[in-house]
Amino acid sequence: MKEYIEERAMEIANYIIETNATVRQTAKKFGVSKSTVHKDVVERLPQFNRGLALNARKVLDLNKSERHIRGGLATKEKYLHQKDG
């Protein structure tokens, strides 16, 4: 694996852990696709830093389990603003 990919994967994982960022937020921050973020954390990172990969995966799994709640809140907020306008 190329060195810059390893560095990116580690930077992405550290960012996710420090900020509890979602895959979308992380992809936007690093200028890569969501699938690249996911592949870096789930497939590439465990090959050379298993501990960091596990910690980042915990955050991603938590975000995934909560996403339906965030989506519902966003929809609620949208319709509250439509009533005001």
C-alpha cells in the first residue's frame, strides 16, 4: 500500500475519533468520497494499525445507529421552518 494512503487513513481515523464525525462530514473535510473514508477505516487501516481502526469503527458504528434519529430531527426542523415562513 502506498505511504500517502496509510497516512490519509490514519488522519481520517484520528479525525473521526477526536470529533465523532460522520462519514459524510469526514469525506467533506478531507475532500474524498464517502466510500474512500469507509474503505480506509474498515479495510486498509486494520492492516497496519488495528487499535486505531477499532476505535474509529466504534465511532462510525455509533453514528450509524443514530442516523435515523438525526434524519428525523432534520425533517422536523425543516417543517418547523416552513410553517414560520
